[in-house]
Amino acid sequence: MQLIWKLERALIRDILNELPEPKPPYTTLASNIKNLEKKGFLGKKAYGNTFEYFPLVSQGAYGKRSFHQVIQNYFNGSMANVLSFMVKEKGISQKEIEELQKLIDNNFKEEA
């Protein structure tokens, strides 16, 4: 998706050319692009047997959906589990914990 947002409109060949070595096989990339289209992330315009793909969702909307899926799939839908993982596995600093607490506190103040 990053490359499609960057290119705005692209053929599979264009996307393949932008990828670093080792490049995936054309058919693998085409399959991934078609899956993104089926999920509603990409649109396409036909030029004979060739398709030009373009994004249907913004980076923000895509990121939000992906983040929610990670929370559901890997953390049982629990933000507490996410934060616990960050603290235990990623070495989050005391300063970062304090910043997170401020964000949480400010969010609750805005909702009240």
C-alpha cells in the first residue's frame, strides 16, 4: 500500500519496479494486489488486459484498521495487553509511560 500511495496510480509492473531486490515474482505481487482490491483497499481501471490500480482508502484509515486488527488478533482486544507488551518487550521508558498517562488523562478530560 505504501508504494501505491506514493505512486497514486500504478500498474503491477510499476509497483514491481519500485520494490527493492530481491523482488518477488510478478505473479505473487499480482496476487497480493488483487487481495487488496477484494478487501476494498484498491480500485482499478482496465486498459485491455492491463489494470491500473489506485488507493481507495487513506493511509490513516488503513493504519487504523490494521492497528485494530493487531489488537484483536494478537492482544485479545485488550489495550492493557498492548501496553503490557510495550512495557515488557519494547523497553518503554518511564518518560514514555508518563507521556502516555498524560494522553490518557487528557482524553478522559475531553470526554467528560
